Amino acid sequence: MVEVFAVASGKGGTGKTTSAVALGMALADRYDVTVVDADTGMANLLFHAGLSDAETTLHDVLADDAPVEAATYDRFGLTVVPCGTSLDGFRDADPSRLRDVVATLAEDTEVILLDSPPALDSRTAVLPIVLADRIVVVLQPTIPAISDGLKVQEYATTYDTDVAGLLFNKVRESESIEEVSAKTERYFDGPTLASVPESERAREARRAGRPLLAHAPECEAATAYRAAAEALTVQDGTAADAADRFQSAVIPESR
């Protein structure tokens, strides 16, 4: 079985990379999980996974300078494919090669999480959503964030990518998240998976170069992420069918 999720948001700063890694670690209790930093312009995964000194990254693979196996690392019970941070690497990367990368990874994993760019302004940004079976939309409980999240859903459904669920993140105590969640679900196709509270431990984990679930596994935010993973039902699919679909995916024109 294999299913690909794009962890996506319509704006930056929602904690999308933290969420992708946390969901990945929680899901790894039940599945073989691979997390890919598909945000080739503003990569963050390597810092969250303690891979800031990684010699080979997704940039090299997308530039056809290395096989995908050279850019995969075993970290915290996950397979991690980080992306580089250099402008030269971003310039030389061919985003269309992401199709083959995902197809190759699908042969040897059960769940792939694509940490997606936070905007929809280029084919590089939207391709992870196009390739995914379903998306997890990361939101903050604010009108701008929810509005931008709806744009992500609209784009996804255009390419027959379903919504697996909503993940509210950085929720403050003063915010009436139950009311916000109930209202938001009227406009989204998927349910609310969990509400993750604002957490100083998440910031500490980022500074330490460790995933939240490894740095502070018992904190409230980590507990909420595990609840989200538990609510996320992984659907069956064969690696062969997935590889065919990824390799034949239509690459959107530049926007």
C-alpha cells in the first residue's frame, strides 16, 4: 500500500513543516513513512530533522546530479528527503523531476508526506498538490489563513486531489477553536483532524534541530499531533499504480 499526502497551507508561518514531521513521526508507529521537503524555494525540513549538514539533497536529485537514494536519510523512525537552501540549487532544480522522485519512493514506503510550498504562484508550488492523493490543510484560526486554505482546496479539487482533513495549528487559549472549527468545516471537504495549541516547546525543538515529537513527546502539542495522525485514515493503493499515476501527472503551466 502507498498513499501520498501533501501537507499544505495557503500562507507561510502556519507551522506546516513542523506539522509534516510531527504527523510523519506519529504515523510511523503504524506505517513506513517518508517525508519529502517539496518546498524547493524555502526549504525547512533539513533544520527540523537535524540535517543542516546533509551533503546531498532534493535539489541535487531535481538537477539530475544524484539519484534519489543519495538524498534519503533515516531520522527519528522516518525516511527523510530534505531539500537544500541555496539559490543556485533552486535555480538548477527541474520541478518536473519530482514526479519520478515520488514514483521511486513509492516503491519502498507506505505513506509519503510532501511538505508543500505555502503559495500557489508557480508550478513548483502546486506540483506537490497535483501529485498527492489527498491534502492535509494546515490552518491558523484566522480569516486570512482560512481564506487562503480554501484556495488550496479549490486548486486541489481541480486536479482531483481530495482533502484528508484540516489541522488547526498555533491555537491560542483565547481563541474559540471549537466554534471556528465547526464553521470552517462547512466550507472544507474534510474534517478537523486536531487543534494543536501554540507551543514554546515547538520553537525549542526547531532551534534544537529536532522534531517536536522527539524533543517534547509528552507536551500538549505533541499529543494533539498524535491525535491528528490517529484520525488520518490511510487508504490502500499499490506502488505500481501510484508510480504510473505520478509519472503521468500533468505538470501545471507556470502561473
